[in-house]
Amino acid sequence: MLAGAILTAIGILALLFHNGINYTSREKLPHQGETQVITHEQRVLSIPPAVGGLMLAGGVGIMILAARR
């Protein structure tokens, strides 16, 4: 039952954020003398809506099967 609830929650979040979640990654490059270089790169974590829908349906299905027992 718990696994179904978690899968359902992740599926709902995936459907809500179907445009992706933006985040910035920082990376320190090797030192160049006394200079320290840090790069910032904008990235997007994207989950397709079809995957979110499958996760939601699978989570609901698992919860229904667990409730029948």
C-alpha cells in the first residue's frame, strides 16, 4: 500500500511539473595558478507526461490490489 501511495505521489508531481524543473549546477575547475574558476550551468530535469501518467496509474493499481487483500 505504501509503495502505491509513493508511486501515485511521484506520478502526480511528474504531471504537475511536466515542463521540467530548472536547477543550477556548480562545478569547480582545476586551479589556474592562484585563480579559482567556478562554472554555473543551468539544467532542466524533465519527465514526459506519459511517464507521469503511467506512474500515477501504476500507483493507483497497486493500492487497489493491496486493498483487496
